[in-house]
Amino acid sequence: MNKYLTTTKSSGFSLIELLVVVAILGVISAIGVVSYSGYVESTKRKSAENVMRQVSLGQTEYYSENSVYSTSGSSCTATVATSEAIETNLLGGSQIIIDANASPKKSKSGYLICVQDHTSGYEVKAVDESNSKGCTMTLTASSSFKKTNC
């Protein structure tokens, strides 16, 4: 019998095969995490846009009752306090912007909102609460919508 023709039969996986599988799973999970975080961010941004449109509708109702828009003046800084004031004055205390049960209070969508004077009447401004990207969105009374750093 030829000693070079003998083969051994293996009944498991080699260490190299296992490392390749783990590496492939790592790459797939990394891609999934990046995709998921992008999805979450875009969902929060879309939620803030919807709240801004509700604020705009609230402004229309406020104007019809008071003949003036509810604003904080010529400029505004979006904070928890300004967001709560908007909820009270324009949204009937609905608590759709601020999570009142959180300690400290924070926004539900990740964006804080304020309203300032504008040539069209008012401008609703939403700012990324974490300020990680500096995303700012504005909506004017004339329905002009603008995103910066988003």
C-alpha cells in the first residue's frame, strides 16, 4: 500500500472555517447597525417635520382667534421651555413634543421647537436636541420648508 495516498477523515470544522464565518457575521452586523441607526435618525426627523406642520396649523387657529401669531419675538432658541410653551399655546397641551415623564424632560422626537417672527408672519424652527449634527429645520407661514445640516 502507498503511504502517500492515505487520507484522513475529519468530522468537524477547522478553526479557519469558524473564523471566516465569524468575520462574515461581523461584517453583516456592522452593516445592519449603520442601516438601523440611519433609519432611526430619519424617522425622528420625519416626526419633527410632522410636529412642525401641526404647530403651523395651531398658528392658523391662534391667528383666527387673536389676530396675531404666537411667537417668541425676532429670534428664538429652541429649548424644553419653548417647546412646552408651544404645546400649551398652540397644541392644547397635547404633550407631543416633550416627554413630561422623562427626568430631565426631553423631546420625544429628538428635536426641540421654537417659533419666531418672520416676514411671512412666523417661522417654526426645530433643532436637533443632541446637536450631534447641528440639524436645523425651518417652516414658514408660507409653507417654505428648509433643512440645514440634516
